[in-house]
Amino acid sequence: MEDITSFKELNLIQPLEKAVTKQGYTVPTPIQSKSIPGLLEGKDLIGIAQTGTGKTAAFILPILQRMTEKYPRIIKTLVLTPTRELAAQIGDSFSVYGEFLKFKHTVIFGGVPQRNQCLALAKGVDILVATPGRLLDLMNQRKLTLKDVEFFVLDEADRMLDMGFIHDIKKIIAKLPHKRQSLFFSATMSPEINKLATSLLKNPIYVAAAPQATTVERVKQCMYFVDSSDKEKLLLDLLKQEHLTSVLIFTRTKHKANKVALFLEKHKVSADAIHGNKSQNARTKAIKDFKTGKVKVLVATDIAARGIDIENISHVINFELPNEPESYVHRIGRTARAGAEGTAFSFCAADERNYLRSIEKLIKQKIEIVKHEFHSEAAEKAIGSAAKPRRRTGRQSSRRSKRGSSSQQSNRSQRGNKSSRNSKPKSNNKPKRSFRR
Ligand code: AMP
């Protein structure tokens, strides 16, 4: 199957082939060429693939083909996905790939009034893309039924578990007919994910596309040791000095995302922030402005940015290192979409050294250090300094506290180490700015 080099060989029906051609795709991505033939035969699938690999088309195209151009307007396909942005994006992909077919789809997610979603459901749809919470709400209100579902996709399963959706997912799966085709996608594999996949799939084909290292390899990565108090200055400096045209900045907290965006706006850099406290409309507008170039910098938290499909991000900047090393891979992958190359800058303060260590262990490489005006010797030398415990708030906090990620545990175990946070941050004889690239 891996020898497939053109969409023609996948034997897609003409309306799908036309849509793919219209998108300018000529060669299927590895996950597409490995998945589509088996999926067209009706097999279940477990796909280890991140966003950016073309996995959305890998499941949408065969599903649309197998739905066989009958339009009864009952839910035959259900796609479950963790975030509203991803749901909206998958909905858009159904419009794109299904342009020359007559299926109707709708997207439902929380954080917005349910009225319009209920109206769309009442009119009848063939395809439903949903986040688990809102789907369960509407199921409980009997606004929809899953009894006719023939195709079920569980997308970003690892993130679902991370976000504490496991119970919701189990309740939803319990309402699906036994006779169905199930597709399961996850960026990472763990015993917990494997258990969920096994409970869901029958004799699945297994496809692993673009292992994490592949994305990592395509991204030029630079590490900036800097005191926390100098991060904003360094950021401003980089944004002015480099040819950074479209920059996605990551912070660990919503508060910090807001703070960085406000700081940039104050310094005449067009910026906006997206995170879970922003209304859906504000998030949609921020992403649109970023995509169209109206806003040069988008500041995001990990969950808000997960899976958002924005092409041509020139740079990812980790204003704060993530406390889960896998998030680093997801973050920097945002600048290397569908084969493109990208650049990622990371700021590391003394109290983030443990995060850096976990990241380098995961990606199995040392990230190149860049010396710069605000270089912090303290941060560079702070090997083994303690990282602050992860602080979570609200719904997510209570959900996540029930489990515990391995990286959190590893950070916790390292926390007893000596901290060098009190070291003097900057010496008087600062190293000259020299962007080693
Ligand atoms: P996904 O991993 O599904 O989020 O897709 C990532 C990006 O790859 C999207 O912008 C798609 O439009 C694009 N894409 C998907 N399949 C192909 C393909 N065969 N050739 C070129 N680009 C593609």
C-alpha cells in the first residue's frame, strides 16, 4: 500500500477526486495512502498520527465514499473530537472534500448557545462532528440519536483522555450500534490509549504515520536561555529583528497568554490571544484575523491551539516551555504543516530547566542554544533546578486531577533538586548579541 503515489490509484469516486484535485493535492500523504485502501474495504483503523499529516482527509474521503451518495438525513457518521476549534475545522474539511456530494453535516460544541445546533439537527444531517460534552448534553435532551451511526471516528484520543473526557466517551460509545466501522486516531500511544482502542475496534488495521521525530526534524529549533523578567523584552526584540511574518506564541496559562498579547499590542505589534476563557466568537475571530494576516501574532495556550489548521506559520515561539514534553512536539509541529519547514524558538528560564530536560529526552536531541542580548547564565547553568508544580483551574483541573500524567509525575519526582533560581540573573558584561543559526 505504501507504493501508492497518486490519488488516481486510490480509486476514489469522481466527486471526491474532483474535490481533491481542486485542493491541489496530487500525491496522498503517507497516512492517506496507508489508510484509505483498507478503510474503503470497511476495515476498522487505529492511526497514530498527528495533525499536519493529512489525517483528516485520510478518514473523511473513505467515509464519504462509503456513505454511497444516499442522503437520508439521519446521522450515519459521527466524528468525536476534543476541542471546538478542531470540530469546526473538521466540519470545514467535510465541506471541502464533500463539495461535489450532497451530504449535510453539522458541528456541535459547547461554549455557545445550543439553539442553532438544535435547529440544524432538527432539519436532519448525515454527518455530525461533535465535542463530547455538548454531544452528551444534546443526547440527554433527546435532540439526536446515534442509533443509525455506521461510521465512527474518535479523533485525538490522547488529548481526549488528557482533557478528562474518558467517561463521556464511554457513555457515547455505549449508545452506538455494534455494527459500525470505527476509526481511532491518536498522536501518541500509551497503555491507556491502547486499552481504549482495543475496546472500540474490531480487528483493526494499524497505521503509524509521520512519527513524532519526523515533524521535529523538519523544524529548526533554537533555545534562548532568559530570565522570566526579560522574556517580554527578548520577544519584542525577536519580533523586530527576525523576518517573523506569522507567529504563534505558546504560554502555559490563559493569564499569561492575555498578558503577552496585551504587552505586544502596547508595543505596536498586532496580536491577539486564544484560550479557553475567550468566547467562541472571539476565538474564531482571532484565528480568522491571524489566518488573513490582519494579526501578526497569535498567543495561545496548548489546548486552545490544539489541532488548529493554520498554514504558513513562519515561527512558533514557546514563551514558556510546556510542562508536558509531548506538547512541545505538538507546538512546534504547527510550523511544519504538510511537509513545510518551520522554525521554533523556545525561551527557557532557570525554573524551566526540568521541562527542557524532559523535552530533549523525548525528542532525543539537544536543542541549539542561541546567545543573545538577554542571555541568562543563571538559566543556562541551572541544570536540575526545580520546576514549579503544575497549576490547574476549574473544570479541567478537577477532571485531570483524577488521572496524572507521566510527565507531571516525572517533574514531581525531580522537584526535590536544588534550585538555582536565586542566582544573579544577568551579569554586567552581557554577551554581545549574536544570533547563532
Ligand atoms: P491534517 O493533518 O488533516 O490537519 O492536514 C494538514 C494539512 O495538510 C491541511 O492543511 C490539508 O489541507 C493538507 N493536506 C491534506 N492532504 C494533503 C495532500 N495529499 N497533499 C497536500 N496537502 C494535503
